[in-house]
Amino acid sequence: MSNRPYIVGNWKMHGTRAMLAEARAIDRAAERLIKVEVALAPPSTLIHACRKEANLIGIGAQDCHPADGGAHTGDISAAMLKDAGAGFTIVGHSERRADHGETNVLVKQKAEAAIEAGMGAIVCVGETEEDRDAGKAEATVGEQLKASLPEGEAAAANVTVAYEPVWAIGTGRTPTPEDIAIMHRNIRAQLVEVYGEAGQEIRILYGGSVKPENAVELLSADDVGGALVGGASLTAESFLGIIIAAAGDDAE
Ligand SMILES: O=C[C@H](O)COP(=O)(O)O
């Protein structure tokens, strides 16, 4: 596992070509922040343009179809995303699980399709507020993970896990660093169970209302390998605030 924190911006359904200036500014600043690995997942329509504008940061997708190709109107395969310039894709984001009824089985197929196409896969998991209130947060995330993690020879080397409590996404609410550490410890144990020693090397990101003001605290929780950032990744100014927080002493 790279020791560098991995900070990924998920632009969700935001961004026209006017936002390429933000990608350019992030890319330019990332040159100085060599201790942080930075990536952006813009909407698919901007992947190619972002790849051309930004040379240093990673560019990825927010989803992919599990099939190689075929009669799937409106969908995009992993190979097409790779061809457009994506080096990874997010799969199983809670917004897709909720809005499109995506199951763990489908998330696993998508992760495997991404890896098969030569990309990385960021597999998202996270409990709802009801799960947490019922004391089922760890069990829920454990079940999601068990059924969503990709199999295959290249899986462990190309998968990243993002723990995103659904109730923390876009709400300004966050778990305590202790709660994050407990969840990441469980996720780590499961990764080792599935992938053996290679599971120790897989990065586990935290996502959910990460902002420049709370990034140091959230990133300091045990076994947090970086952050998956939504709203605060939409401007270079706020995203760089998080990247600088992640860089710590190496910011300048
Ligand atoms: O993919 C990113 C997460 O859903 C977090 O979004 P947020 O930072 O706007 O809470």
C-alpha cells in the first residue's frame, strides 16, 4: 500500500466544461504536494477533457456497466471509460445503490469488469442511520463488503474500499474518529480474510462531509488511507484545502 494519503474528489452530477479550470488548478497544485495522491472522478462527459487538462492527478469514473458492450442504451462499459482516460472507477456508491437499486452482486460484477478492463475499482460501503441506531452498522458494512468485493488474481492489487456512512454524505455530520477507526478495523480484518496478506495493502478511504476544516481530524483516525470527497471537491479552493490538510508538514 502506498503510504501517501489518497484523496479522491467525486464530482457526482456536477460539471460542464466550465469546471475544467478547477481540474487544471488542482492538477497544478498537486505538483507541489507530492506526499498526497490526488484523483478526480468527474461526470463521464468530462473524463476525456479532464485527462487532457490534468497530467499529474488520477482521473476516474463514477460508475461502469458490468458488461463489455451490447444493447444497453445509455450505459458505458469499463473499457470505454478506460479508453476515454479513466484509470479507475467508483462502484457501489450509496447514491447508486439507493437511486438505481444496485445490489452487492451487481457492485461486485462492476468492480470485476473495471479490473478486467485494466482500471482500479473504488468499492463503496456504508450503513444508513437506521442501521447505526439499531447497532447494526458493522454487520451491514460487513455484509456489503463480503458480497461486493471483486474476486480474481488482480483484485487485491486494484481495489480500494471507501467507507461512507450514508447519513454523513452531504449532511455536514460525521462519525467520530473513534467510530471511523472501529469500522476501518473491521473492514481491514475482512480484507485480510478475503485476500490474505494482500488485504493489508488495500487502502480504506473515509467519505462523508469531509471539508478542509475537519480533514485533519478525520484523516487522523486509525487506518484511514485517504478520503472520498463530494461537495468539497467541486472547487479547487476547498479541495486543495483538504489536500493540504492531508499533506501535513509537506504542504509547501
Ligand atoms: O463520494 C463522495 C461522498 O458521497 C461524500 O460526499 P460529501 O463529501 O458531499 O458528503
